[in-house]
Amino acid sequence: METSRTEGCPVPEPAAPLPARLPKPTEWSTLAVASVRGKSRLVACKNIQPLKLLQPASPTSACHVVLSSYGGGMVAGDAIRLRISGGADTQLILSTQASTKIFRSIDGAVAEQHTVGELGENALAVVFPDPVVLQAESRYRQTQEWNIQPTALLLLVDWFHSGRMDLGERFAFTSLHSELRVRVDGRLVLLDRFAFRPEEHIAAAPANFAGYQTFFSVFLVGRPEDARFQRLAAVLKQQKMPGGASPHFSLSGQECVVAVTQARENVWVLRAAAHSRMALQPLCEQILAALADGELLGYNPLGRKY
């Protein structure tokens, strides 16, 4: 080692700087379902905090996985990343243990949840979570991306509350961003993107949410010739409100409003807004009752919950 001298004392040359530490690779929670002896089995499961995956027993051949989280919600900076694989001929139900609470952000950090899923031939996936509850000053972003085979069937619910309604908290959050993409055999068939910042928009305006506080969307993607798709599409179509196109129909006087459309021959979309969660319960029960059909899940996966 070379040295220099200062007043007769050797001083070592400064050491070379250490190389920069490589960034830690992003970790994903994963779950994989395969058909084993005629039943859908969870064959791979990996939890990355703050996500926790639970598997309650199913009375049929379907596989039920419940998404939970440490602390009952997500704090600013949390990032949940989940990869889902449903093999050929499998049946998968994804639900949540309770409402997903998004706690306030004090430093501008965002709570994020990203889901990537794939379904094999003839697979069925039902994604039916409890609502996301956006608390005051919270920031939340979610993305979902699914790629399904032409004979697969996907029913996906996206649901959020304007805040802790029981406490009178309404649209006090800072930002919400939600994006859903569904591809069939690699071809994009559904893109749903929504963003809202209450400080930049008037939430109570008729062009936005009017007086409604909870918002429920259902997306159905499948093969039009599939009897399962036809059964669920018929149930969604039945929810369309009579008189909704009439000039004398008053949205403000309705406890719950529902709109249903066939976006493509293989895509149906239902959207509902209500003053309370209980006002949406009959709609949820009708969809869950249809899922209990023998051609679908064969039981109501949330029957014991509510």
C-alpha cells in the first residue's frame, strides 16, 4: 500500500469506493392450481408480506383461496404482487378475508396491488373480493392483468367504498388509480382504466358519483358458446334496471343503480352504485346463487361469510 507523509507520520491513501449494491429483485407472491384426480388443487403457494394466502375447505372440486393481509389493510408504501396460474380444467375462487383498508399516506407514498393471472383451457376463475375502503388521505393504485385461453371463463369483481362510511368519511382520500386488462389467447379484449383525485374533481357532481358511496363492477369474459358463460351473462343481463332509459327515471331517488352492457360478444360488464353496502347485497346474492349452479362452482363460496 502506498503511503504519503505528514509531519513524519505515514497516511494511507483513501481506499477505492465499494461497488454500489445491486437492487433487490422484486419478489412476487404466487399461487398455482392444477387438476389432480378430477379436483382443483393448490399445487404451489408463496406468500410475500404483507399478503397472506389462506385456503378454506371447499365442498366441491373447486379450489378456494382467500387473500388476507397483516394488519387488516395496506399502509403507504406497501406493494402486493401476486401471480396466479389456473391450469386446464381447474376451478378457482379468489376472495378476501374482509374489506381491504387503505390507510392514510403521510409522506406521499402509495399503497399498490398488482395481479397477473393466466387460465388454461376450460378453466374457471371467480375473483370476488370485499370492497377496497379508501380512508382519509390515502393513496392507492391497483393493476390486474389476465391472459386466458379461448375456452376459459373469468368472472371478476372490482369494488370500492368512498371511505369509512359509518364514520361519515366520504371521498377524503387523496388518489385512486385502477387498471384492468384481459387478453384472450394474447389478444386484448378488455381494458378498463379509472383514476380519481377528489381535490381535482367534485365527487358529488352528477357527472361523477352524485350521492353514491360504494361502487361495484363485474366483468365476465368467456366463450359465447360456453353454457357457463351464457348462464352468467343471463344473470347479469337480468340486473338491468327497467325504465333506466326513460326521461322520467330518477337516479337520485334510487338506493342502488345498475347498468349492464355487452361490450363484445365475449365480454359483459355490469356497473352498480349504491348509498350503502347493504343495498348491493341482493345483487351479490344473485350472482353468487348463479355460481352455485352445478355447471359452475356447485356451491356459494361466500355463503357462510354473509
